[in-house]
Amino acid sequence: MRLFAAVLPPEPVVAELAASVDALCALPAGEGLRWTEPSGWHFTLAFYGEVADDVVPELSERLARAARRTAPFALAVRGGGQFGRGRALWAGAAGDLAALRLLAGRADAAGRKAGVAMEEHRRYRAHLTLARSRAAWEVAEYVRVLDLFAGREWAVDELTLVRSRLPVSGVAGEQPRYEVVGRWALGSDG
């Protein structure tokens, strides 16, 4: 199964960001971007790719351990940017980014120690993908609007393991579907 570890923003935070994204969708040049569904918004900590079923229990145990070793921390959605000359538009993060990077590092290490074949380790950049485009796109106006966004702060109190089901129908605009397969409280003994 295709898996990743993530921090999921709570519903009030998603709703607040969605209202701002609605304004972005109204910009004239927005027709070429494919907007992601708010229900799937997340901060990826570590991407594992295809993971064999028999590896998932070990990965889950290691993620549980990573969660227990990490205290809850404050986070907010703030600002934004782009990757790949406009191929991806994203919202950024503010708050205790050191704690978020630490959790991302622990989630990455959990995958490696569980035997997941992972890509080369890269410096973690907290982002929540809002839109994608197959071709380079001029997103300067979108980034300018996102730079003004400052969402409410919340306490990150859990680490999640998420299954990603890619579209298979071939229907234009179909989105990946995400399913939480594990949740672990941060800083807990359980």
C-alpha cells in the first residue's frame, strides 16, 4: 500500500484556509491549476511509497515510538509558495517549526529502520499542497495572496499514517483518496 506519515490540520483550520483558497480560485489565471480537496490537506512528514503489508506493523510500532518521544507543539498555516516553476502551489507553516522538523525526522527514521526503501533524505520543508499543474504556470499573484494568509494556531497532538489511493479511472480532475490507517498521540505513553 502507498503510505506517508503526516500532520493533519483540524477542521476549523481547514475551513479557514479553504475560504482563502476560494478567493484564489477566482483569480483569472486559475483555470489551469488543479486544486486539491480540502479534506485531503496535510503536512507530509515522510513519504514511504509502496510498503509491503508485512512491513506495516513494524512501521506502525516505530511511528508510535516517534510520537511518544515528541511533545505536542503549536502550528499554524501561514504564507505560501510554489515548487517547480508553478507546478505546485502550497501553503506554508508557522509556529514551532523545529518540533515539526524533529517529528518529520523521526517519521523518516521510522521508515528507514522498518526497512522501507525510501528516497534520499532531503531537508524538510513544511508545506500543504493546494494545487498542481502539469505545466509551468505563472503563480506570482497566488503566492502574493498566500503570503498574506495567517491561519489560527492549533496544538499538534498526533502523528498519522495515511494511505494514498491514486486515481485509476482516468477521469480528468479525479483526486487521490486518503485514508488514515494509524494515529498516535504525541507525548503519550499509549
